[in-house]
Amino acid sequence: MIAQRVGLRALRQAAAKQPNALFSQNLPRLALASNLQTRTASTQKLTETDAQSLLASQRQQRPVAPHLTAYDYSQTWFGASIWTRITGQSLSVGLYAFSLAYLVAPLTGWHLESAALASAAAGLPPVLAAGLKSLAAWPFFFHFANGARHLTWDLAYGFKKATINQTSYVVLGTSIVATLGAVFLL
């Protein structure tokens, strides 16, 4: 109610004033604009089945949204953000799974203390121990190296195609070398 009064008051004050040049120049445009807003397409009543069949035929004419097949895999496939997401999610799932198992362990009788895990790992065959270490270490180092690459991209460096390809190989090489170092030196 008050807003209507304020609006009406403003209109009355504007009407009481002498019309300025800007307002008088826009009057013909405003008069023409009301005639320009007409619909050129006619509409018709459709039954429900006709409307559904029309909608189905229109949907068949629409383009299909591209998925991962739209990307050029040779450019940044292995170093792309999809692998950063996959490794990050696998690390998160592993952390949460171990954390929940560690919390439930006293109730179930499992022994997940550090000493029990160290003795279990020491009893594994060397090939199996190295494989399990690699399985845990590679996603960490790949995610870390690709995260560093993304941070440099956030600083607006390295957006040339050649640089992107080079840093893809650098990320892959760094993650493999760091994984091998962690597996065999630690």
C-alpha cells in the first residue's frame, strides 16, 4: 500500500513537471513498441497424445550432449582433471574406510593397532608388499603432482598446448618415480 503511494507520488511529480527533451524523444518509440510486440506464430490446442508425440519428435531432433568421448585423449587424457578426481576420491574412500574400520575394531575384535599392522605387513611376501604399497602410494603422488600443476594453472601459467603435454608427462613421471622411491626406499 505504501509502495503504491510512493510510486503514484513519483508519477504525479514527473507528470507535473515540464516534459524534458529526453522524455519527449522517447514517446514515439514507446508508442511503436506496443505494436511491435506481436506473436507471429499461431498456437493450437493439442490433445495429450498429440502433445507427447510432438515432444518425442522434437527430442529426436535435439543433439546428444557429449560425454567423455568428445575429448581428444592424446592431449591431456592421463594428466587431465578426471584422473585427479579419481585418485582424490580413491584416497578419500580409503581414508574413510580405514577410519571407520579403526573405530569399529574394538567392538568387533579386529586388531588394527600400528604394531599389529606392521607385523602383518612384515609377514607378507615382498612382491605383494611392494604391490600394496604401490597401490596406496601412486594415487597419492599422482594427486599431489597434478594438484601442483593445477595450482600453476590457477596462477595463469602453462596454458599452451605444448606446455600442457609436457606437464602431463612430468606429472606422470613424477608420480611414478615418487611411488617407486616410497615403495623401495621407505
